[in-house]
Amino acid sequence: MLFSIIMPAYNSQATIKESIASVLNQTYQNFELIIINDNSSDATLSIITNFCHDRRILVLNNEENMGVAHSRNRGLEMASGEIIAFLDSDDIWYPNKLEEQYNCFLSGHKIVCSYYDVIDSEGDIVGTRNAPTLVTFEKMLKSNFIGNLTGAYASSFFGKCYQRNIGHEDYIMWLELVKKQPAYCIKNKLAAYRISNKSLSSNKMKVVIWQWKIYRKVLGMNIIKSLYYFLNYIYFAIKKRN
């Protein structure tokens, strides 16, 4: 069972080495890592090149900055694995991530995610994100329980699922997937999601606006239904912070 791992990268010279190493250090080694350099202006490409002796790594270069959704989709076009997984160039996988997910896919699950740690810019753990054992479409409408860095899906079952070039592109993709089949969540922390105080404070309002647009424009919900799920979303967002 081959995992295709999609890693977009833009000006991530400070973190990408650790991200790539966390993939190469997996206990399950049957994977391909597709890195999409989104026209970085720092040393990102140079760092990536240092890993290219590993034949499982494929590097794609965007001639101009295209954004994360376009970059992931470009990587997805080149993917040949039965399972698709994602890791951004500032996040980390723990060594047993792929092995635990492999066992879940082997037992028949089609979408698998897990608990994960939240780390700061120094790599210190500042929180944990959990999810229900079975993540349904109804639950995902209320909160994004699938961390993109932990989610993996069977392309052999769903086909390749491309991301839209709009805000919350990964959340929308997982919504569309769990509408067809619930996701199974491993109750172990298998990854670390990196945040910074700057990104948190600047993106809060943007995320809220995106979420409302998803209910109204992407899913076509009426005002009452949108408000119901939106209030649930706010509740779970506050709960995550506490």
C-alpha cells in the first residue's frame, strides 16, 4: 500500500528540513513524498535539493507563486499511491503516523485521521487537538475535526480529490469526503501542528468569515441552518482554546 504525501512549500527554510525528516523517519516506509516549491524566494529549494538523493522524493517547482491549493493539486496530479496524505512544510509527523494509518486502511477504513499536538514556533507543545472516533459529515459541519496534517484518504476508493482555490480549502475537501464516508480517528497523537502568535491573531476574523461563506455559498444552506452550524462552530472553536 503506497502512500502519496503532498507537501506544498513556500519560504519555509526555517522548518522544512524537520518536516521532510519526519516523513523519512517513518516506521512505515512505502511512500512517495511530492514536494511543491511555490516559487520560494529564500533557501527552501536548496534545502529540499539536499534530500533528492532519496528516489521516493519528487520535487515540483511553480514558476510563480500560486498558493497552497494550486500547489497541493499539482502534487496530487503526480501522485500514484493508493492513499493520499498531506503535510505542510512547517508541521511534523511522529514516527508511527503512517504505520498506524496503514493498519486502519488495512482493516477497511477509507478516511483516517488522528489526534495531534499543537506546537509553537520553538517546537514546544502548547495544546492538543482531539476528535470523535467516527467523524461524520454532521460533526464536521460543527467543527473541523480533521487536521489536514493527520488526514489521509483512499484514492483507490474516492479517486483524487482536488482542493478549491478558496479559504479553508482543506476543510472543504474533508467535508466533501466525509459526506460520502465517515472518517475514523486514531486516538493517539501522531503529528504536531505549528502555530505562531502572529498568524493566530491576524487570521481569526478571516477564518470566521470563510466559515460563514462555506455554509452559505459552498453548501448553499439557508440563514437559519447556517446560523445553527455557525454558532456550533464558534462554540467548538472557543472550546479548543480552553
